[in-house]
Amino acid sequence: MDDAIISVRNLHKWYSGVHALKGVSLNFRRGEAVGLVGDNGAGKSTLINILSGVHRADQGEIQVEGRSVSIANPRDAMDLGIETIYQYNSMVPTMSIARNLFIGREPVRFSVFGIGVLDQKKMASESVRAIANVDLHLRSPDALVGELSGGQRQGVAIARAMHFKSKVMILDEPTNHLSVKETRKVIGFVRGLKEQNVTGVFISHNMHHVFECCDRIVAMARGEVVLDKRIEETSIDEVHGVL
């Protein structure tokens, strides 16, 4: 489709004889929030791991902006503008907010034989701006991530993806174990992606959260897509009925 930023065609994946993905074909459109739901073992984590470069498909094609691509590792995914925010390991708790925001992409003042000196001033100033852009107010970019609440950590991870101009943001169970107030904040983050023309893929077991912040819902079961509809064209009961 012309407005699809990611298209997957006939994806298959096997794990030790288990057929985890069975010919999955999907489009993820620009600036759209897609809720991806399904029970454990449905195939949604396998699909996301393939798009994020953790695993490779055994068969099928992935297109990004109409071009066939190979995603061999997470760096390939990030270079294509695909950022994945995992439920538990998005942040390093013993590092500062600024270091987490730039992890793997640290700016250096100069480099000799591949060894450089970090540009701490640039990291601090850009971190403050990136965090403010997602309406997250923290006291200092030098604060340890381990001192933040779960919702604040998710906010920093989203700020990182936005700062580096990600085109697609995959959020894996981002509201798990959060307070009601923090959950509202994360749902607001997901809603705000559209204003930035970022495609969001929101993986959740909470159907009410999906219906609240997504434009479209994709349900998976037994390695296949069993429902793909606009939110206004379906209901929670219908989704539960196909899972």
C-alpha cells in the first residue's frame, strides 16, 4: 500500500519444529497506532522480534517504505528507523538518563583510533530537550534511571526513540505494572505519536488500553492473523471471540 511504512509478506518462522509464524502478511501505515494482541504463543512476540532484528524470518519478505530489506540485527532495525521499547530492558538502571538516552549512539568530542571522549555537555542539553518534547519533567539528566518510576522510564525510552527520529516505535507491554496515573501518561505518549507522524505498534494484553489509544487492532492466534480491523469497526467482544 502507498501509505505503508512497513509491509510484511508471507512471513514464516520455525523454532525447533514449532511453526511460530504461518504466512503472516501485514501493513503498518504511516502515523498509525496499531494494537497487536493475542495470547501467549500467538506469534506476536515472534513477529516483533523479526521486525526489531532479534530473530530472522525463515521465509517471506519485509519492505520498509516500499523497499525490500534484510533486518539481520537490532542495529539494522534502528538504521531503518524501527525502535523497540521492551517491557523490562529498555533502560540501564545504573546509568544516568542522559547516558541511557544516547546508549549506543554517544556523541564524542574527538576520537583517536576508535577511542573517544564523550561530549557530556551535548548529551545533557539534548537529553533535557528530548525529555521535554514528550512532556516529561525530570529534575536532572544526570539522575539515575534506577531512581525513576516505571512510567518515567517508559517516557525516557520514548523520548530516546523520538530524538533519533524513529519512524516506527514498537512498545512491548508498556503499561504492565504501572500505576493508574503512569498508565494514563504512557497512553498519552502513544496517542501523541501520530502528531509526530510516527507509526506506533502497541503490544498489550489489556484490551481497554488498546481500544483507548490505537487506530487499528490486529489479533493473532496460533501464528496467524485472525483479525485486522479499524477500532471503530470492531469491539472488545469480537476480538475476544477470535482469540
